[in-house]
Amino acid sequence: MQKSNDTIVTGYHAIRELAKKPNSTGVLLLAGSGPRIDELRRTVAPGVKIHDVSVSEIRKIGGREVRHAVLVLQDVPEPRELDLTSFLATNTAKDSLVVVLDGVTDPHNFGAILRTADQFAVDLVVTPERRSARETDTVARTSAGAVAHIPTVVVKNLPSALAELKKAGFWVYGADSHGTPVTSVDMSGRVVLVLGSEGAGLGRLVSERCDDVVSIPARGHADSFNVSVAAGILMFDIRRRQGFFDSV
């Protein structure tokens, strides 16, 4: 049933989001019953076939911690990938948020950032061709399927991409624990938020392209926030300043 190039997805939320994409094809393996299982049965795309199997079969494919559902995708839905020029040609909003990931390689962090970006309706996520996590089961599961919804751009050169964004009227802010406290920076309007890698932080050339580098004021004992946590705090703060929650 499973082929070497199939993508295995576990986790209810990730399965739900990816299995209902109109262009998804594959097999949804289910064991047992219940409200969540019933919902998965009702919402899968026409190209996803449902097979009822035993728990042992589920675990054989999805791992020993998985009990009720595994999605075997034979044709993974492509992320909403654009090119930067096309995005800038159509995005003229006064308040806009683009998130740039400079070397975020941990799939758990990558997925968590995509999930938060989806919640705050980020207009675009930009990643480099190299030194970046890619669409994997871990990313799909951690993002709860948001990987299939977030518009993304993959670029060869991040500094050049940032220069292009600045020409289009975006202000570029990098995140670093030694930056200017974000509470004293006006991060409204057209904003690019740049998040560095888990270990090295922002690259030198990327940092030089930033209009400012901001930090999150904190009084704890740890050196800094995890990159996905920092991403969530900063995305919330930017959207708040942009009036994103005024109509909520």
C-alpha cells in the first residue's frame, strides 16, 4: 500500500486539513470510531480513499504512538507558492505582514511558525532555497495543516529579496535578543518580520538589510525566546498595531 515516495501524515488536525484539500490523493487509514474519526470520514477529498484497518496496522505505518488515523498522501498538495514579483504586484495593502525565515531548519519550529502565521493571516512567508526546513510530516503535523494554506515564496538570495520588499514600501525588522525593545518601535504599516536560525540568529547580510532589529523585553533567566515563540509574540504585536483585531 505504501510507496517509498509517499508522504505519511499523522495528527488529527494535520490530517483533517490535508485530506480535505481538493487535489489531495492517497489513502486515509482509520482504526476505531468516534467524533473525530467520523468527521474525517465526512470531509476527505474525492481522491482520498478510506480504509478501515487495525490499530497495529496504523502503528506499523505511523509509529507506535499513533492509534487511530494515518494519512498516506500519494500526491502532496503544493503550498500556495508564489514568486516575489507577482506578490508585490498584487499586494498594495496599507497594512501588510510578510514573515521571512532566515535559516529556520528545525521542522517543529518551522511548522509552529506556519501555524501562527495562518492564525494571524500573514500575507506571505519567505524562505531561502538552502538552510530551511521543508514540507515534511513533522512540519504538517506541527502546523496542523497550515502548510497547505500559507502563501510562500522560496528565494535564492534573502538579502536581495529584502531589498525588493523595501522598494515596495515595506519596513524590514529583524528579531534578535540584543535589538531595540519592540515596545519602542512603531511596527505598523507594511512590515517584514525577519526571524533568524535557531542557533546563529540572523545572518550578517540579512541583518544589514534590516531597517531595525527588535527584541522582546523579558525578565526571565533564559538567554532568549525560542524562535517559534518569538515569532508568535512579534506577529501578534505587529497585527495589533495594524488594527487587525479591531473588528474581532
